Amino acid sequence: MKNILVISQHGPFDDQHIRESLDTTLIFAAIEQNISWLLSGEAVLALKKNQQPEQLGIKNYFKTIKTLELYDVENIYVCEKSLMDFNLTQESLIIDVKVANFEQQRDLISQQHQVVTL
């Protein structure tokens, strides 16, 4: 089993980057890889509670994020600084996450066999 990290840095309404990251994470989980997902920058906004993308004419794929634990995707990380930049807390997110500072993110990346940035 390989350690694979998907890194997301784009906002949830910036093209389909978050959707592609979510799909990639689910695919790796389905083939039983040790998958982790790190959201930093505007990507942390994809985890914010009470979003209504339908009002923007966008399909609500945020509900799918909640199913990650069904696929044994338990290693979901968010950048500590990004949470602070957007005035978010762990309680304001739709799923449980691990908050990682820059040093922890560097360590996480160094432990991976593959890193996919979307």
C-alpha cells in the first residue's frame, strides 16, 4: 500500500479543482491506497458549513465530501494559517479534519510515495 497525498489549493468555485481533488481522493481510496487530502489556501472554503452552490447554478458536490469516511479516508488535513486567514475554526467545517501547521505539512509531504497537486 502506498502513501498518497492529494493537495488542493484552489477555491471551491474556481473551476472544478476541488471536485477533481475529491474524485481523485475517492479513486485512490477505492483501490485501497493510504490516501490523505490536504486543503490549503482558498481550498479550505470547500469545507465550510452551510454553503449553497445551487444558488450559483453549481451542482452541490460538497455533500460528497461528507462521505469520505465511508471510503476510509480519515486523513484530511487543513492548513492552520488558511483557517486563520478565512476566520474559520474546526467547528465551522462540515467534516472532522486535522489542522496542520507548515512544519506538520512538510512532514506529511515527506512521508508520501506520491503527491498529487490539483
